[in-house]
Amino acid sequence: MLTRSASLVVMLASLAARACPVCGVGPEFGQGTYLIMSGILSALPLVAIGGVVAWVALRMRAAAKLEAAEESRLVTRYGAQKNVN
């Protein structure tokens, strides 16, 4: 029964793929669309990774500013203290 279901899914999926007008089977304007979408799909991982890196950098910068402000507040409250190491 599982084999029949899998066969049906594969058959229906191939029908949907054959109906795609952009993949070279459709009209002539489809080639430009195909190239544009290839460029978008190629850039998508780079943009996603760049977004994560930018977010981490912004969070680190905000944490550093918060730490500096906290340190400045402590120094003005208690005065400068020497580190004895």
C-alpha cells in the first residue's frame, strides 16, 4: 500500500513540474524569469547569513555599550578603584 501511495505522489509531482512555464517548456519570456529566479535563489543564502551576522554584531555592540554605561555609572558612584592582581 505504501508503494502505491509513493508512486501516486511521484506521478502527481512530476505532472506539476511539467506544467511549470519557466523551466524551458513555456513561452520565450520564461528564460529571463528563469535567470532572475536563479539569481535570487543564489543570493538568498548569502543574504540570510549576512542578516544573522549583522544581528549578532548589533547585539554585541549594544551589550558593549550597556557594559560601558554600567561601568561608568559605578565609577562615578564609587570612584575609581585600583585592580590588585
